[in-house]
Amino acid sequence: MPAMDEDDRPKKKIVHEIGQDLALLSIKELEDLIGLLNGEIGQLQANIATKQGSRSVADQFFKK
């Protein structure tokens, strides 16, 4: 039976809990985690921008 290549192995889903110990993670895992968190930050910033736009429209509508 041939050995499995790294690419053939199922990928472990990256999960991060704020404050978790990062000492046991490899450099690759840390880089992947940074990418994941940067993506989350982007989503949060986009959500803030959307909410600010909606609020601005509402403020204009209800302004005296």
C-alpha cells in the first residue's frame, strides 16, 4: 500500500480561540491562522461599513 502524500491527507480545519496558547503551533499553522484572522477582520470591517451606511441613511431620514 503506497504511503499517503501530504496533499492526500484530509486538511485539519483551523480553529482559534482568543487567548489560546500558540506555542505548540508550527510556523505554517501560525501563518494559516494569520490568514484566517485577517479574513475575519475584513468581514468585520465590511459589516461595520454596511451598518454605518444604513445608519447614515436612517439619520438623514429622521433628521429634523
